[in-house]
Amino acid sequence: MPTLPASPQDLLDRVRSDLGAGRAPLPSPSRPVPLPARTDAAGLALGATAAASLAAAELAGARPVPLNADAIAVAYSSEQWLRIDDVQPTAFAPLSGFFRARDRWVRTHGNYPHHAAVLRAVLGLGPDAGRDDTAAALLEHDAAEVSARVTARGGLCVPVLPEDRKVDARLRQEPLLAVTPLGRSPARPLPAGPAEAPLRGIRVLDLTRVIAGPVGTRTLALLGAEVLRIDPPRLPEIGMQHLDTGHGKRSALLDLATTAGRTRFDALLATADVVALGYRAAALDGLGLSPAALAQRRPGIVVVRHSAWGDAQRRGFDSLVQAASGIARAESPDGELPGALPAQALDHTAGYLLATAAMTLLQRRAAEGGSWLAETSLRRIAAELLGRHRTQTPEPQASLPAPGAHTQSFDVDGVTVTTAAPAVAYAGGPTRFAAPRPWGRDEPEWA
């Protein structure tokens, strides 16, 4: 099986090359990142976290420091450490997971009620049907057929497939971060923020949800940026999910499909520095929110965008990309049952890469001007992982850190919320997140 070099330094080099940044030594921890897997999830996590840490250090004019392996593992597996009044929320709903279809396994995603409703409807189930009913119904269908029907109606179901080495090799010829100039504009100096907050004075409009985009914008907020997350009022967020990645941001509801909502958004865009996009490109294009349209209305904007599959139409999440790309088969415990990575590693990697791109392109804008777009996809990152070295069994010493390590707690409306602490680090950098705010609590305006 052809593989890429196993070193996280190689990953870091290619990310920095994609962004036009010079080579820099990886600030390695004293031991491997404890994310036990057959694929190199640990190296992926280290390389992405190092990329964001070095970009932050360069912004701050600070010295890189060795990264903490346990902190990276906790940050990547953050949903396993989340506590709300000492209770661990369930990360996946009953209709999310692996199910046996007639011919092979499928992976579904039903965390959002509207996605679960589509799955039940396609299977001819009632609105209260649970996991057992869903499992029995799926056994009556071929995986490709039922997945296509669920997808066509806006739901989420994919067959569990073996890896396609030709497709992965082709994807690995593409950049991890594809950078595109969006137009000319004068250079805009960065605000002179302190070392612990080098992005102070930078404004970020966050149009993302779930994990990848929010991890990226959470990182920008950690470094001092003012991040305003905008969500449609008709699409409620899962509360625990927002608390896990909402640190330091304000959260507002705004209907961009209305004239009033677009007018208010355009007023926010007029003084924004970064826009993060995570919804399907086709949906955003229909609202006039393509990267090109944003740059036309706000010259000098930096746009960072991610997708699940690298195309404009298809919905997806980390768990589904793992299943369809071959990762679930590679991580199988016995060659039959599908397995999973010890973290939503594709999502978290995308988040750190997006934050890295935003920081680097802000520096590029300060030096030479212009509007810029950086893009990645979970599927591209999956191809990266599948091309790296593997082990037959996870290393015994690569266990997750002890409970309570590298976490922090907040009071959010009288509720104690415990989350992962930051993994990005440099000399004099921030070591704690600001508290997450409840979803949709704020007005759609800059502070």
C-alpha cells in the first residue's frame, strides 16, 4: 500500500506551502499524541494543531513552544470531555450510527430532528420510531439504494465502503488548503494586538455549525478576534454542540433569506475582516453569499470555507465521510464490524487548518492587499489520513488522558459547563478559552 511520509512535519510543510508561508520546524511534544487508531490520527492532529500554533506565534511575534500531546488529544475528542452540571451529554442520537442494510453496512446521521425525520419517512416509519425499528427497516434495503433515497430527500445516510486508492491518490494531488485570490484591494495593516491576543481588532462573521467551522472560529476568538456567529432562526442548533465549540463568540439569529436580514448582514460585512462559511456552497450561492460576491461587496475580505465532500451540493458530517471514504473499514476491530476514529479528527483538523489559513491570509492582506479564499474538505483530509502509515493495532501507551486533564469549567446561565481547554500554544499565548454563550442569545451586531 503506497503511503505518504508519516511525519507530522510533512503535513505541516504542505499546509504552509499551500498558504505561501515558509518552512518552519514542528514544535513537537515530548511524546506521541494519545489518539489510538490504526490510521495516523495522532499525526494528523499534531500537524494541524502545530500549523495553527505557528501561525498564531508569527502573528504575535512570539516564540513557538513544544505542544502538549494530552491537550491535543483532549481538544480533538472534546465531545468526550464535555460535561453539563457533571453530566456527559450523548454525542450521537439514537438514529445516528452504523446499521446493517441487506447487503452491507450503512452509516446514518440523525442528530438534528429534521434529518432523523427524513430517515424515518424514507423507511416508512412513524415519527416516534427508534433505533430498533430503524435497524429492522434498514435490513430490508440495499445500502446504495436506501442511501440514495435518503440523500435525495435531504437526509444523511451513506454506505460503508472500502477505500478507493485511485480516488485518494488523485485527491492527494490537490492542496490541503486551496487558496484563491478573489480580487484586488489595498493592503490593510493588522491591528497591533498584545501577544496573548494578536487578533484583537479583527472581526469574524461565522456562518458555520457542528464542529469544523466552529473549531476554526473558536481558535480565532481564543486569539482575540471578535467572532459573531450567525444562524438561521428556522434551523435550531443542538445546545450541547454549541457549548462545546462556542467559546468566546457571540451568537445571533438572522434570516438571510429576507430583505431585512440581508440588509443587516451587509452592514456587518462592511466592517468584517474574515467570513467563515460551512453551509453547502449551493445554498450560500443562492443567497448571494458566494466568496466572489462577498469580496465584491467587501474588498479585502478573507473567506475560509469547508465542505464535507468537496462539492457544492452534498450534505455530510465527519462520521459519514469516515464511513464512505474507507476509514471505517480501516478502523474495523475484526474486519467485519465498521470502526471509527477515536475523535472527530477530520472535523477538528479542518477547523485548525481554516484558522491557520485565516491568520496567514490576514498577514498576506497586510503585506500585499487583496481579497482571499482558502478552502478544504473533510474528504480531502480523509484522503490525507488514508495515505499515511498504519498499525495493525493501536499502540498500548496511546491511551487517552486521565479524566479532568486539560479541561476548564464555566458558569453559563447558572449551569456549570466543562469543556476541553485550548491545544494551540506559543510563548505568551492564551491558555484558557473565554466562556461560551448560549446559542442565539445576542443581537446581530458588532460589540
